[in-house]
Amino acid sequence: MSNLWKTSLLAAVVAILGLFALGLNNDPRNIPSPLIGRLATPFSAPALDNGPPISLESLRGRWVLVNFWGSWCGSCRLEHPYLMQLATMTRNRPDFVMIGVDFKDTRSGAQQFLQTLGDPGYRQVFDPDQHIAIDWGVYGAPETYLLDPAGTIRYKQVGPLFNGWFEKIALPLMEKKT
Amino acid sequence: MRLQSLMLACVFYMVFQGIALASEQKEDPTEASVRSIAQSLRCAVCQNQSVYESNSDLAKDMLGVIRTKVAKGETEGAIRDYFFQRYGDYIYLEPTTHGGNSMLWIGPFVALLVGGVALLSALKKWRRSPQAPSVPVKTDAFHQRLKEEMEKMDA
């Protein structure tokens, strides 16, 4: 009997400590996305450069990286060099395409951002009242989604993409599938 | 003096009349349902405020989305679900009580029950133990042995 008591007490203490440890690693500002593994909401939206509207459906069949940003966002500035590098690096890949969604922004602000920091060359959607962003469960910037050729969301990066992100996160996912 | 008090009375009357009028003003029914939805949703960037109370840009635009959807005739449940699909459990100020979350509701009571049963059985055991016969037997044996040894020494 006394042994049963001791083991159950020990188990309870360990369980509580375990829960604490789990809780400590939980960042309350990071909202886990329920969208992983689901089909991304399609959109057809105006382009930042006033060109023809951009439709997500037209990109099906390739892996699509969708980067949500705004010229008002400081971390987007930090991230920008990597996006430039990634765009150049993947330009010749037939299975991968990048687009940007400039949200909660002004055209002039965004264009100035691209003029000063460089234009990565891929197409940019303009979403001034962040309807697309809300539709995609975005709550900050930058946020980046990786979609597989079927249009399913496979990964969400909250915060800037880091050096080597493509090799570390995107490639393993892409190689598993294709 | 009399004139002054009369004027004061007039001013009071006007003020209260104004308050009464303001409170009587009916709210647009669609706005009421917008408010009830927005108050149940948590602002994604300000943790402890509802979408209705928050001044953040995201919350304001969410409010705009809610307004458009209400105007389109979508039900409250459908709109709440729209945000739940995109932001998950986080988005409800009052978390759901089903699924894994139900453990948080039931767990404490289960723990209380288990603890109560354990305490009860422990109390029962403690009450019984003073009359347990094993202790006197032991001392008897001890005394017996002592007596024997003493006798041996005497002999």
C-alpha cells in the first residue's frame, strides 16, 4: 500500500513538472496555425504594380511561397535581403514560384520600399485593407506560407525567413512530396 | 437670485433630458450582432482585448470583415467559425469546452475525487492502526526475551 502511495505521488509530481516544462516553452505570442494541411483560400487580387490581377489558382502545379509583408514592418526590412537572394537562387526552378502580398500598406509606401531595398522580381499582390491577410489567418508581418502544387498549406513561418530557410525547411518538404 | 436658480434648474432639465434621449436611441440591429461577435473574438495582437475593444489595425479590419459578413446575412456561428478556422482556439476569448479542452474543465473535479477517496481511505487506516495487535505482540516478545535473559544471568 505504502509503495503504491509513493509511486502515485511521484507520478503526480512528475506529471505536474512536465506540464510546467511544456508551458514554459509555450510562446503566448505565437499563435499556432490551424491552416497547416488545409487548402489555401484562393484569391484573385490587384497587383502592386497595377498590372493584371494575380490569381493564386494560376500558380497551381508548383510549390508557391507566399510572403506577407508591408513597408511599415521593420522585420520585413531585415528579411528583404534573404528574399532577394532566394528569388535569384530559385529563378530557374520550374517547380517553385514566389509571390508577395503587401498588406495594410499604401502603393507609394510599398513602391518606395522596393526601390530602396531592391525589387526581388516576383509578383506582388496589393491588399490595402488586409482582407486576404485575415482570410489567411495572418496576424503580423512578415509571415510566409509554403503551398504544395495542389494548393495545400504545408508550412507557415511567423517572423522573418532566415538564411538557409529554403534548404532547411522548404526543400525537405518539397523532396518528400515530389 | 431667483432668476439664477431658475436658470440652473433649466440647465439641469436640459442635461437630463439629453441623457434620457441618448439612452433611448435604438442601435441598428445588425450593429448589435456585429458587436456580440466582435466581443467574443480575441484580438490577435493584443492578447487580452476583444476585437471590438481593440484599437489595433488588425482588430479594426477584422471588425470590417465581420460587418461585411453580417451585412451579407451570414449567421453569428458561421462568422465565429470563419475566424476559428483561420486563427484556431486562440481567437475565442472564452475557449471552447469540447475536444481536448474539456479535460481542463473535468480534470480538476476528477483530481478532487481521486484525492478525496485517497484521503478517506488514509483516514480509515490511521483510525484503525492504534488497536492493531502486532505492536503489543512485539513488546511481549521483547519482554519475554528480556525476562529469559535476565533469568539466564541470574542462574
